[in-house]
Amino acid sequence: MGTIDTYQQSRQQLFDAEGIQPASKIVATDGPVKNVHYLELGAGKPLILIHGGGSHSSEWFNILKGLSAHFHLFVVDRPGCGLTDPIDYQGVPFRESAIAFVRSFMDAVGLEKAYFMGQSLGGYFSICFALQYPERVEKLLLIGAPAGMNLWIPYILRLLGTEGLNRLLVKTIAKPSVQNLKNVHKMLLVADPNKVPDLYYQHTFHGQLLPGYEKGFLSLLENVLTLKGWRKELYIGDQLQGLSMPVKFIWGDKDAYENPESGLQKAKAIKDYEFKVIAEAGHCPWLDQPKQCTEAIMAMLI
């Protein structure tokens, strides 16, 4: 069985356990990559979910059922992630590419306007798109500290963003494995990695083995990071006042990328904002507290 088949099989097991059956679709776009994969389910107003970092659309697995009762979900794989086409970010103008990706996806699936929910790097994609195309964003929800709002970045990611050294790391101590994934989640993503089911770790591990994943993730980090942290030219923490639509924040109290107090101070620059902190939750707060996050999302978006 090939890596794509194994990935799809493990995804189905994860979805079966959650009692959901999203449609898995691929659409051709005119964006940074041609073929974009997304999961579609639910009915109601369109809500686009954009995942973070080196993740994939399945990371939302434990809140999709609740959200699909109220929204028509478009759960996208970013370039180089999941089943979307691979990408090499070397030399790519990152912000422009992020905006073009979102715009081309919306055009391809026929969405003139939508609600957005972005996590971490997906938050960066969403903010940059909303700043350029405010007329296409109904409401914007940022769950977990959005990338680009803070120049400080955890040290391990700065090392993985260093060309040459990162290739050595992924062949040795950072080699893809279920145990390493659990370690990364404990260090960077969740408050309690034991709350996350093994099926999720196994599926995400298979996602790291997909063709083009390693090159896409490492070249992305090389593009946006230096050894000092987030590249200053990509910083958006001082541009939030330009967001004209309602902007909602859901932030874990144990977010490893930026604490909620600092995030709140920046959020106050937005005219119409709401900020909620989830207790005992990390950078991916729904993995720690799915019920609380689902209720907060509903309260903020409906």
C-alpha cells in the first residue's frame, strides 16, 4: 500500500471514530499550486477552515461534527500539506502566495464570501487575505496564536528553519515517528497530549510521509523564519487595525507561541473584536478542549 493510500485509510479510521464522513474533494485552481484538496461537510453558511504549520485538514477532526450542524464546511489542505499539491517555498513571496492561495480556492469552489477560521499559520493566511479582500470575509475567527502576530518563535522551529541543519534534524532526532509527534504536541501544541487519541497521532504521522511534505514544510520554515524568529518583513501584529470585519479570538491559556495577555493587547487594535481564553489548552485548543471550543466558536460566529 502506498503512502497516499495509507494516509487515506488512517484518515477514514479517525473519521469513523468521530462519526463523520466528510467528502474528500480536489479542485483545480489558478493559485500557487494547481490541485487543492479539501474536506466538505455540513449545511448552512460557508465556513473555510485553514490549518496551521505542517499540519493538514484532518487536524480539526474532533470539532467537525459540531460545526457541520450549523455551517457548510470547506476544510482545506494548505499547499504542501495533506493531499494538496506539493510546493517548494524557496524564493516564493510568502504573503502574496498565501493570499493567492485563499483567493484561488474560493474562486474555484464558487465562494464569493465566507466565514473564516484559521489556526497559527492558517491564521496568518486568513488575516492577510482579510486585509486585502475584506469584502470576501464575513467574520474572521483566529483560534490559537496566529503566526506573524509575534516575532518570537520556539527555538526548535528556528532550528528547523535553518537550511542544511533542518535536513540533518529530520533524518535524526526529528525523524517522523508517532512518538516524536507526541513529543512535539506536548512541547508546542497542546496542554495535555494524552487527551489526543492515538488514531490522530498515527494519521498525522502518515501525513508526514506523503510525497513532498518534508520539502514543503522545511522550505516554508526557511522562508518565514530566521534563527532570531519570525521574519520582520512578514510581521502583521501592527496591521490588525486594518481588519474591518468582526474578528474573534480563541486562545489557549497555555499557548506556547504567545500568551493570551500579549495577544489581547494586540487584538484591541481591532474595532470589532472578541477575545476568549480557554483554560487548560495549548496552541491547538480544540485538541485539549473540543466541547468548550465548539461552544465558543458557535457563540462567536452564529
